[in-house]
Amino acid sequence: MANYRDRRVAHEILREVNDILRKRVRDPRVQDVTITDVRVTGDLQQATIFYSILSDLASDKQKAQAGLEKASGLIRRELGQRLTLYKTPEIVFELDSSVQYGNKIDEMIRNLHKD
């Protein structure tokens, strides 16, 4: 029988981290951050949290990454209190490039129709 626990935990982490960022983290660097996906290892020890921001500026991306790394302790502590897991997974934040890739594909398709 297939075990879907890692996907369920990833979905719960996604929901809770979005809530924590909105309500608990007061850092202005993470105001425009949106959590897009969470991937959890099979043993639930590590969670990679993918995020995106609306700005295309490299400085804004660096500021958001620094703000998320600074708030990772608070986020992990809050996750530990909200989730009923034996051990709270270690969290790592990564910029989600799929949004930018999708925009690039859309632009290429629009340019194709222009010709």
C-alpha cells in the first residue's frame, strides 16, 4: 500500500508556513513572499520550502532570502507547536524559478503569434 504521509505533511507545512509568514513574521523583507511548494524527505527530517516574489530585481530576491533565513528559527518553532510530529523537520528556503520559467514561455508564445 502506498504511503502518502510525506505529501500530507508537505501540504500542512505549506499551509502553516503561509499563515506564519502572514501573521507572525514582521520582517518587511518577507512581506511579498508567497510559498509555492514544499518538498519533504521520506523520513520527514528535512523540508525544502519553495517561494516566489513578485519583483524581478535581484536585490529584492536576496533580501527576501535573507529575511526568510533570519525567520527560519521562528517558523520552525511555530511549526513544531502547530504540527503533531515526533520531530519538526529542518527547513530550507529556495527561490522557485517555475514562475519565471512560465512567464518566459508565455512571452515566447506571444512573440510567436506576432510574427
